[in-house]
Amino acid sequence: MIGFIASRSGRWVRILAGTGMVLGGLGAGTARGAAVALTGLVPLLAGALDLCLLGPLMGLPLRGADLRRALGQPEDAPLLDLAHDGGRSPYAPPSTLLH
């Protein structure tokens, strides 16, 4: 479970869940909705900043990169793969269909 949370996919799930909570809470327009929106900031920011808040509760590191190393997982590609190369090189040109 902690391994998935620290992975690239887990980070996206946390970001999307947090965003949904923030938008849903703000859309409600009530005090309870505001509380849900504030609570949604926790997974949103933790995913965006590559932090795993459950790590220290299990005796593991807080930072995602350190946690993945401690679990023996391969280093993930960046959250956004702007180079279109699977995270191999930050300077690789984008792949094209026409060569």
C-alpha cells in the first residue's frame, strides 16, 4: 500500500482525489464543504510535493524519493514526463512519428 502511494500513479491519485475534495467542498458553499475543501488540500499538496504522510507512521521516510529507495523500488519518472521519453533523460527531444 505504501509502495503504491509513493509511486507516480499513487501521486496522481492523491492529486486528483484532493482536487475533487477541494472543488466539491467549495461547490457545496457550506461550512462543512469548506472543511472538506481544507481537508482535500492535504492529499493534493502531499502528492504534488512528493510527500507520503503515512511513511513516518510506519517508520519510513516522509519524502517520496527516500521512501522509494527504502522500499527498494526503482526511481520513478517525474510526475510530468515533458520529454516524452519515460523519464530517461530530461534533455531528450520529443519523439515524433515522422523521422
